[in-house]
Amino acid sequence: MLMTQQDKLMGELKALVEQHGTHRNALIPILQDVQKRYHAISDFAMQTIADLLGIHPVEVYSVVTFYAFLNEKYHGKFIIRLCRTISCEMAGKAAVARQLENDLDIKFGETTSDGRFTLEWANCIGMCDQGPAMLVNDQVFTKVTPEKVHDILEACEKAFGPHTMQTEEEHVL
């Protein structure tokens, strides 16, 4: 009998619950691991996690939709979050934002067609004295200039490996 993608995900979720525990405080670490692996947290995953932890599905959904770093819809392998506070604005955020949009050929809130990059705004990443600041996944970049954008994107491309088209269906059930 062939294992379906849902069966595979179910096995991975059970392993995460074994790793993190069945207490309510395990919810966020489990969701973070699912997000990291699949670049989204599907309805199926939320329901399964709720069942495994013995909590109501609306609690899981509420956490996923509340936290900006957890997502229901697919996001690229590299999530670029540019800080949009007043201090980053004053330090040149607009030019960095234009460069990102031009280089990636997408607008903020979008994902590239190959599934590599997603552009998002961040309300604050705590680097107000070193703006413009941005996150690429969990890595902080400070004093970003349009010129530095090229280097950052190039490093992401190198880390990604050979070009392969990725679709939402390959990552999310």
C-alpha cells in the first residue's frame, strides 16, 4: 500500500508531538517546525495537531493566524521581511523596498513564481538603531542598502542550490 502525503505528514506530526510533548506549551514549537518544513501550516496539519494535543482546532488556528511568522498560505523558502518603522523609513527603507521588488519582480505580500522568495513587511525587528533592517528567514541584516540587496539575494540563490520549480502542493497538504 502506498503512503499518501497526508499519511506522511501525519507521521511527521506524531514525531513532532513525541519530540515536543503533548502539553499546550508544545503548540508553538510544533507549529514552528511545521512552518519551517512545509513553508505553511495547512488546515489538515492544524486539525491533526489539535487532535494529537487534545485541544480544540480553533485554538491552533488562532495561534497560526495571530503570529506573523506562522502562515496558513504557502510562503517561499526565503521569507524576506523588511522593517517598516519610522526609523527604518528615515534610514532609506523605500529604496531597499524598491530594489527588492525590482530584483524579485514581485510586490510585498507576494511569492515568486518559482517558490523561492516571499516579500513581507515587518512592523519592528528590534534593530531601530541600525536601519534599514530586514530578516531573511531568521537571519538579521542591518544597514541594508540597495547594493547590499543584490549580495543578500545572491547568497540565498547559492544556498538554494540548483534551480527547481516548487509548487505549493509539494509543500502543503
